Amino acid sequence: MPDTPTTRPAPRPLEDLAAAIGFLTLLPIGREWPKGTTPRSVGWYPWVGWLLGGLAAGPLWLLMRYFGPFTGSRALLAAACVVSLWALLTRFLHWDGLADSFDGLWGGNTRDRRLEIMRDSRIGSFGAAAMLIAGLLQVAAVTVVIERGSLWVLVAAPVIGRFAAALAAWELPSARAEGLGLTAMGAPGLYERLVAGLAGLALLVFVVFGLPSHTFVIVGALGFIAGMLVPRGLARPVGGMTGDLFGATVLLVEVCVLLVGAVA
């Protein structure tokens, strides 16, 4: 298994955050890093989740304050808009990773063959089915969340999803000796741990006041379990993580959090 990079530049919080935003979204920030991400910026991934969650939950909260609760077809329409907004803002990065991952993991019968299929930019039947199922589950779960007024789940899902990707980058090996995913990997230092931990603490503070304690405990605990198990399950057939598997991790953990938030 190839060694992962461990050398890091000095912490530059604003630049590291910009690099994370520039890589994970289409916002015109951090474009001076054409390769997208750096080991230092990985700790900021959950904060990008905060950005995406705020852009979804904030406008919805204002609309619901003005127009009243969203139910039925209005909730369904709002849910479709939220899922579409997330996909567009992330330039379909995670959806592409999900499709390539499932094409490779289900379409190949050896490690090398799976990795070869994952490199192919064309989407096969497994990838198309995975995107369709994930999209349906997201829209259905977000519809329930909106009807219940539990908009905090729309913040928790992208934060926990990107926290899972950060943990995978720090704890799991790379499946390849090269590739975009490799640029994010390596053992974290105190800086990365602190930045990511503060994002999780901020989420706890954000939702714990005014919520039944058991609700957040259930969503947080099951989201954390999904964040630990999903990347490991994806990585096992190919012996490590790839850029596509990082994208699939984010999306699948988001789906898990949204589903738990809808029924908890």
C-alpha cells in the first residue's frame, strides 16, 4: 500500500478554509488551488457542510416564518429544491463519486478491475441506480423533515457527511499511489483535529437548545456510526480510499442522517 503524504505547510486558517470551499463547492473561492484540496484543508470540510446546510435551512426558515408550515406538495417541492441546490453547489462532485464507486464496486470482481472501472467517466447501470435511489431517499427524507419543521437536520446532514470524509482521509489508506483523493490523506495534526472538532461542537450547541435531548442524541449517534462504517465498507473491496469513494461517503452518510432525522 502506498505511503500517504504527511508533510504539511504551516496552518493558514483562511486559506485552508478557502481551499476546502473551492474544492467542495462551485463558489469562486480558493481557485488558486487547482488541484483542489490540501491535507490542512481537510479539517475544514465539516465547515463547508455548515455553509451548505445554512444555505438550505436559512431561506427555508424565513419562508416558513412568512408563509407558515410547509406540508404536502409544498414540502415536496421545497425538498426537491434543497436536494437540487446541494447537488448544484457541489457541482455534482459527490454524485459523480457515488456513481463511479458503485459501478466499480459492483461491476468488478477483483481489486484492480474495480479500480479500473471507477476510473471510467462513463456511468453504468449500477451507478445510475445508486444515484436514483439516493436521490429518492434524500427528497423523501427532506420532505418529512420540512413538514416536521426540523430544519436543523438540514444542517446536521452535510456537516456529519463531510466529517465522515475527513475521518476517512485521516484514518484509512489510499487505494492508489496517485489521484486527487491522495492529496487529502495523511495523519492529522492538532490543528486539523481542533478545526473539525469545533465544527462538531458548533453543531451540538446549535441544535441542543430547544430540542428534545434524545432527538439529537439519536441522530448524532447513528450519524457518527454511519460515518465510521460507510467509508470502511466502501474501502474494503479495493483496499483503501479513492476520490470517488470520498464522494460516495459524503452522500451516503448524508442520506443516513436525513433518514434518521426524518423518523427520530
